Amino acid sequence: VIAHVSVELYNLFPRLFRWIKARQVVLKNVENTVKDVKDLIQSLKEMLNRQLYRGLVDCFLIQKQRQEDSCTVNTHFNEENLIFTVANLFSAGTNTTATTLRWGLLLMAKYPHIQDKVQEELARVIGGRKVRVDDRRNLPFTDAVIHETQRLANIVPMSLLHKTSRDVAFHGHFIKEGTTVLPLLSSVLYDESEWETPHVFNPSHFLDKQGPFIRRDAILAFSAGRRVCLGESLAKMELFLFFTSLLQHFRFTPPPGVSEDELDLTPAVGLTIPPSPHDLCAVSLQ
């Protein structure tokens, strides 16, 4: 899920790979990633305790051992699947989180009055100490800004490919079992019946009139249902900690000679949708 056009073309049309200019860079990056994941798995394997599940790799390794002990054949619990499962989760999580943070910082620079409110809330509630995950409940405006960034940025507008597990009748249409479908998350994230100003950056979408944060069912940045993003809880934690830590220490502004109005919110092209390339200044608050 790397948001680069050449990589997406390769995923769709592998035979075109030889024509990709940066193919050697792509291959080297894949090789380095696989090596890093192998090293991680090996270190976890050396400390494996079958009575203690520390995470995904432990669960996979223990199930793999059980399959081997029972002489199960054609199992999915093999080393290759483990390596690429971990690599996929890592690449998916880092790319989407980084893209959302880029949108968040761009929006802070474009709307300084909102950045002011975030930093005032952080100073009042947190002070100079490090932000903790459990601080989120006491930072309603900051939490609303993060959610609104996810909504407006809409970085995975068509989610990922799914297949129907059975015949489905949907809004008068018959969809056969096994049909490939693309859920259009944009239809909910920009739904005019759900959001007061769907195409405007407005943290008030997630605040009630008294100020507390309110959850909205229509915020489907991580999709929904049984195939919801596996990393949703981790991504929310990362976004909150990274965003608040950055805003605690820096003020983000356009570069000299560029006004807030000139900061372009037009998205770039990619499987995940990043903002167009831009420069920002990070001014230390210390």
C-alpha cells in the first residue's frame, strides 16, 4: 500500500515492472524490509514463551508449531506468510499514519486559529510534560481536530478490494457471491446528510454545543464491519501521540512569502491520498 504511482502500476500490471525507472530501488527496499522483518521474527522466536502471547508474531509462531506437531499439511502458518503479513501491516500502518499527519500539519498551517486552540488546550491540560494516551479524554478539541483531519483528508477513499461472501440484495441491486466490490468511503465521509459542512475543515463536527467530544458513526476512516482495519486502535493511538507531541513543541506556518490562503489542499494521486507536495516551517515554541 505504498502511495507511489509506479508501485501501484506494478501491483496492477506486474509485466510493466521492467519499464519502471526506479525498479532497482524498489527491489532493494523490498529486500531490506524482508531482512528487517526476518531479524525481528528471529529475535522474538528466541524469546518465545508458549504460555505468554506478546503479540501477533508470538500467536503466529505458536500456531505454526501446533500445526507442525500435528503434521498438518498445506497450512497457511508458514514462515513466508508470517514475513509478508508483518511487512504488510508495517507498511500499511506507517504509510497511512504518515499521510494523515502530513494532512494534519498542513491544515494547522492553513488554519492558524485552529492551531491556536489546539496549543492553548495542550498548554492548559498537559503543560510541559509528555502527552499520554489517556490524556485524550481531557483534550476534546484536539481529539476533534484529529478526527476531522481523518474525515476531510479521506486518504483511502475506496477502502480496499473486498468480495461478497454470499448473494446480497443492496438498494434494489443483486450482487452475486464472490463479486469484487469497492466500498466508497467518500460517500459517507462527505455525506451532506451526515455533516453540516462536509467539504470544509470543521472540528465542530465532533463537538457538541457545550464543548465535549462526540463520536459520529459516519466517521469511517478505517472502513467498517468484519474487515475493518486491523490497526485501527494502534493508528488512533499513534496519530494522537505524534500530533499532540508535534503541536506541543512547534508552531507550523507557511514558508516566508507564502500566505495561508496559498497553501493548496488539492490531494495528490496515490492508493493512499497524500496532500500535494508543499513546504512548511516548524517554529520551536521553546
